[in-house]
Amino acid sequence: VERPVLPALSTAADDGALSMWRNPANISFDHDPSFGLLYAQPVSKVTTSSEQTHVAGAGSVGPFGGGLSYRGGPNHPSWWTLSTALGIRAGRSFGMGTHLGWQMPDGPGNNFVTWDFGLGWRPVHWLGFSGVAHNIGGPAPHTGVVERFGTGAALRPFGNRLVLAGEYMINADPGAEKRGYFEGNLRIEPIKGLTLRGFGNEMGTFG
């Protein structure tokens, strides 16, 4: 709830500005300027009607990233998040990064800050690994914002033409129906400039 919907974005494979919300360490692997805009309107499995609208924008230059996201709807309170991120390279193959999110849910006195930390290791050009910790310290469990931890791996057998990635995430909420789950991501670039993505996880989310 505290970050935008990011379909098929891997913690181990994807760089650029949007990676700050999945693994901020990946900003360190590509210092070229990058920008991204996202719009999502998930559909409820129960009612098949539109739920909350998600809108987000992010940019990165060098090791720095920043973004703004919003979610809300007719029957849901609005929630704004202002994000900053920093990714630092340690040697040629190892990166680390951090993300701070200023969370601004609707209502007086509801604002709080989330902190993420991520690691990335790419020993060779066709293989990468990741480790992430989201919402360190569980700053607002009453809003559904709890700690999450994950590790992932990515393969690029044909360069960026084909990327296979998977991760295992653990939700620290003791009341969660399923605390640990796998997620798989597939990215195909049939021609330069066109990328097709797909993902699915054990929670029944796919796209």
C-alpha cells in the first residue's frame, strides 16, 4: 500500500528510476538519466469492479532518484508518497542503495516515514542476485505497512533480449494469510525499443 504497483519489475534485473521502489541498489548499476510514469487501476477478484487508482512518476540522475506516487478512489482515502533514493556502486559488480518514503495518507496526524535497503550483485553480465528489506522497523502496521524481506536472482541468457527472474518475499505481518511467497518475472525484447513483460506469484497476482 505504501508504494506504487510495479508489474513484472524484478529486484535483481531492473535498473532505472522505477527500481527505487523494488530495490534501490539497482540505481547504482545505470547512472544514465531515466524517467518513468505509471498508471494502474486494479480490478477486484470479488466484484470485478475498479478499485483504487495508482499513479506514479519517478526520475533518476547519477546515483540519485526521486519520485511521487498517489493512490485513491471514490471509496478509498487518498495516499501520497514522496520518495528519495540513493544507489552506490562498490566495485564493478556490487551495489547498495536506500530509499526513503514520506508517507502521507489521508487524515490528520497520519504521516510517517518508511525506509528500505537493498543490495545487488552481478558477478557476470548474464547473472544477478539481490537482497531487499522494505519498511524497516515496521513504522505503521495499523495501516498495513509492515516489514518485507526478499531475495532474488535473474538470468540474461541472450543479453537483454530475454530476462528470466524470480524472487522469494517474506511478509513480516504475523496475521498474513501467506507470509512467504515466490514471484516469477519474464521480460522479452523482440525488437529494440519494444519490451514485453509478464509476472505471477503464489498470492494469485499476475499480469
